[in-house]
Amino acid sequence: MNIDASSFIKQIQSSELKLIANKIFAGDRISPEQALTLYNSGSLSYLGVLADYIRTIKHKDVVYFNKNFHIEPTNLCIYSCSFCSYSRLIKQRQEGWEYSHDQIMDIVRSYDHKDVTEVHIVGGVLPQYDLEFYIKLFKSIKKHRPGLHLKALTPVEYHYIFKKAKLNYEQGMKLILESGVDSLPGGGAEIFNEDIRKEIAGGKCSSEEWLKIHEIWHSLGKKSNATILYGHIETYEDRVDHMNKLRTLQDKTGGFQTFIPLKFRNKDNQMSHIPESSIINDLKNYAVSRIFLDNFDHIKAYWPMLGRNNALASLNFGVDDLDGTIDDTTKIYSMAGSEEQVPSLTTEQFVDMIRSAQKKPVERNSTYEIIRNYENYQFSTSNSSGYYSLPVNQS
Ligand code: V47
Ligand code: SF4
């Protein structure tokens, strides 16, 4: 967006909001107190202008996406996070699944002739899914398809499996690196306010432990993502505190690639009585994230959860990356009430959707290198899925 900064600033009534806008246009960092002011007093249009200004400087009109698939080894879990639509299933084991090593490899093989570039593995925590299980699995996946980026497990699982294996985090993360994991997804962060974390996600790793595991991973030269679960019982102060902890760690390591705000969905979990945040508040939240996290390159919207139209709207509020492109049947969201019951689109449909928002679709790999620019790409009937064969080892 081309914005005339001085006429925009002239229209702002509040001196605090004027000061913040001046800082943004000067390329300066805002303080946590100012982020709180944005949540409390920033209008949707004000926040949209500033977030889009930053987004445009960083990425112009580009919208990134990648072709990945998700595997959830199990939907049973020893924890009972009250926002999670899985957790009750431990008491109803017959409704759950527990995939073996071979079943997971069958899923990996089912993508052999599809041009996916990443597999995202995350699920519930159960004793049999221990360090030995995962190391064997990761090695098998890498042996079968060396070029597939392996984004796997969160500090919630790592904390649990390292403790069980009597390893410290440094020892454990080195083994994980050696087994072939390329990056960590952003899950398990929930909310870093320890009291609220205990209340809604009791028993799993603390926020300090979550941050420590990412810090160690970054010190090994590797990248990861970060999320926030928002729109439940947390306050705006908690959201700012969460992002401030991430911004501080990012200053130290530079290892985070993407921030992914996850809107709490209330279907079929222990927090179903809490109303979901409105789309207006979701867009404001994306915008504040974009403005505050000046050292994060990317803000991602997970569209199967948000819905297509809302995800498109988010592109004008700081978001530059849309996750969940093809054949994404992640259960954790459909069970929690996501907008998209069958969240799967062909590449052509997905690209058209991004073009309809006057943005430029760019397929990226997991480290944001460009695979294909779809701005002027013509699909023919033979390539509408975008599939082409990638090498796999048939062992
Ligand atoms: O940590 C669970 C969230 C997360 C609900 O790194 C819920 O690229 C909303 O982190 N309502 C896991 N959210 C998923 C995740 C993720 C997703 C997409 C991309 C990436 C990435 C990471 O899902 C959990 C939790 O915060 N979650 N239940 C719910 N009811
Ligand atoms: Fe288990 Fe994760 Fe669900 Fe918590 S959010 S109950 S750790 S699957």
C-alpha cells in the first residue's frame, strides 16, 4: 500500500497513537506498553494501515505458501489441555488412533509422487512415542525421501521424551538434529503467562522450558516457528508479554522464521463456554503482531482454521504467509471447530484465491527460498494440481 504518512498522522486524534505511528514510519521499535496501547485503543483501520505499511516494506505484495502435509502419530495424550479437542479422547481410547512406525511410513509413501516439500509431524504425547521411536522414524523418513523438509515435534514432546530418556535438552536436541529433523514447528507455546498456562495446559513444559528448547535448537544453527494461542482467558497484557518474550529471544538468536497467531476455537473441548474472538479482533491481533514483532520476517495465517475469506482479509493486516495448501486434513483443527471441514485446495484454486486479493502468490520452501513465482503462471489441465515427481528411495 502506498501511504502518505504525514496526512495519515495528521488525522490521528490521540497523541499516544500519533507517537506510535511516527515510530513505525521512522522504522523504530515500539515498546511493550505501546503494544498494549495498540490493543486497547487502536482502531481496525489505524492498525491495518500500520501493519500493511510494514508488511509492504518487508514483502511488497507477495504471499508465500508451501506445499506440505501433516502427520499426527496419535490423537491420544497424557495431558488434558482444556482448549484441546483431543484430550478427552484418552478416556475414549476406541475413538483414537496410535499409528505405528510402519503406518506412518505408509503415509509418507502415499505422498511419493506429489511435489510436497515438507512434512509437519506433531500429535499427542504418549509413553510409547519415546525418543527411540521418533529417532527411528525420522531416520526412516530421511532415508526414504532425503529432500523432504522434516518439521517435527514441539518442546512439549521434546521435554517429555528427553526426561524419559534421562537426557538434558542439549543432549536431546543434538540427537534430534542428527536424526534428520530440519526445523521445529511453533506449537505448544500456547500462552507464556505461567498461571494461565498451568490453568489451561497444566503438566506440560513451562514457558521457560519452551523458550529454552527453541534457544538450544537455534544455537545448533537451525530454524523454528512460534505460535500464540489467543482469544480464551488471557488478557492483552498476556499477549504482549508472550510476544515480548519471543522478541527478546529472537534478538538473541535470530532463529525464528515465522509467528503464527492461533485463534482459540471452542468446539468440543473443556472451554466450549468461552466465546470465540470476532474476526475484527483477529485482524487487530494480526496487525499488532506484525507491528510489535519487528525482528520476525513472517506472520502466518493458518487458513484451514481461520477460513478462506478471513485468511484473505488477514493479508491486509500484516500476514504474508498462508499455511495449509494441499490435502491438509489436520484433525486437531477440524475437531476444534475450524471453518474448513475439508481444508484441501488444488494449487490452482489456492493461487487463484491469493490473486483475487490482488496479491502475488509465491511458492516457497521451508526456509523461504522461492520455488515458483505464480504471479503470471498459466495452469494447463495437465498441471492444475501443480504435481510433479520428486526423488524418493524405494527401500
Ligand atoms: O500448540 C490446539 C493449537 C497448536 C486448539 O509451525 C488450538 O508452521 C485453536 O502449532 N483452538 C498446534 N488452536 C498447531 C501449530 C501449528 C499449526 C500450523 C503451522 C505451524 C507451524 C504450527 O494448535 C497447539 C495449540 O496452540 N490448538 N487446540 C483450539 N481448540
Ligand atoms: Fe496433548 Fe497437545 Fe492436546 Fe495438550 S494440546 S492435550 S499436549 S495434544
